[in-house]
Amino acid sequence: MPDTDTQNPTLYEIIGGETRLRELVDRFYDLMQLEPEFAGIHAMHPVPNDSSREKLFMFLSGWMGGPDLFVERYGHPRLRARHLPYAIGTSERDQWLRAMAWALEDLGFDDELRVRLMNSFFQTADWMRNKPN
């Protein structure tokens, strides 16, 4: 059983571990599929998007301090390099962030945690942009 630092829990522990992270990723992808405002980023994903769902789950697990599933299976994430084939600008960044914010809200994460996560997500999503607009 892994050691848990009760004084400094990881984001993975704070959000509720594997079950809650899986719920978050599933809600994010469900919204992407269902809501017209996310059509731009939805079009970048394979159909069905099961592999994308699983990869995001695996990546976020390690990113949040839980099991480093993505690295164990695929090696270093190299996020920007892996996303270079896709034109990611401000619109795509904002769609991704809006879908994630909506998913966090739908699942009832508290305001403080949502702000903390969204600040971190923004930094990463903004860095992923590879086209001017």
C-alpha cells in the first residue's frame, strides 16, 4: 500500500482517486461529444474516442500525483510533441478548458479545487498552442 502524506495529500487523493478521476475524464469527453461549442476539439479525436479517454485518464493520474500510468505504458508524455499534428490555437485551447471546467462543475468539485485545477490546466493548455490564433 502506498505511503500517504496526510499533511500534504496529492491532487489525486484530494479529488477522490481513481474513481473520481475516471468520472472527470468521462464527463469531459461526454461533453465534448454532446455540446456543439466543443465541435472543434471533438473533430480532432478519433471515433470512438476510447483510446483518447484512457490516455487522458492515465496522464492525469500521474500529473495529479497518483500512479504514473501514462509514463509506465508510453514513456515521457512529451505533450507538445504529441499534439503537434493538430492545429491548436486559442479557440481549441479555450474549448478544452471550457469542457474541463464544465466537467468539474457537473461533478460537484468545490470552488477552491476547481480554481486550483483550472489554473494548472490553463498553463498546460496555453503551452500546447501551436498556431497563432
